[in-house]
Amino acid sequence: IVLVWTGFALKYPDGWWAQPLLAWEDSVAFRGWLHRGAALVMLAAFAFHAVHLALDRRARACIKNMLPTLHDVHELREKLMWFFGKRVEMPQSPPLGYAEKAEYLALVWGTVVMAVTGFVLWFENWSLAHLPKWASDVATVVHFYEAVLATLAILVWHFYFVIFDPLVYPLD
């Protein structure tokens, strides 16, 4: 939430929701520092997760089950058939179905993309000295649209499957 709020406040400082973050802007670049601090916390959690996977055999086995298989394609097809009324009974989903796998892989991929593009933007003096100007421009566009995509994925996909899905409501 902090990353989304501060990131969009950096992009759209005139928004009413960005105003609380502008109170300290005259003396400190508060929005930027808070955004980068939240990013470092997220990257620390990501690093902790990676170390946990490296050290724990059971965790690696669980993550190995997160890799997509042909069964996931079959599960998605059967679920879509049920959604569109082509199947009478809802198909049973395994504990780690296509939805959980897609969300996890999107989180990992999105974190890597946001970290790489974020560091290009954060260290712009280094980036502009060592990379072509278009690399900074591409990083800006990719970082912004990945942020939009991640925000929508959380608000639509994650909230539905974790909170609002009638099969797991109120929480699973």
C-alpha cells in the first residue's frame, strides 16, 4: 500500500490523495524517500524469501510445486467451462492451483522488474553516465506500467481470490 500510494503520489502530486505526503516537501523529498524505503523493505522480504528457499528443503519442494504444468492448463480449461455454463459441477482445484501459481510467479517477476527499473531510476546519475538515455526512458515507462498492473492485480485478482470469492468468503 505504501509503495502504491507514494509511487503514484510521485507521478501525480496534484491528486487529493497525495496531499498528506506533500507537507514535508519543502525541506525533504518525503515522497521519494518513503517510496524508496518501502521498496527496500519489500526487497528485504524478497531476499529473506530467497534465503529461506536456499536453506529449507521443504520450502524448495513447495516452490517446485508452483511451477506451471499441463495440469494447470487442463484445470483452467475445466474452470472456464464451468464459468460459462458448459459444465454442471465445478471442478476440484488442488491446493496450489493455476490461480495461486500465477499470482506467485507474477509477484516474483514483478518484484524483479520493479527492482531493476527502480534502481535505474533511483541512481539516475549512474544510469545516465553508463547507459543510453533511452534505457532510463524505458525504465520509467516499464516501472510505471508495471506499478499499474501490480496495483490492479492486487485489487482485482488477489482480493477476489483471497477475500471476495464466495467459496472462501470471508477469508480462507
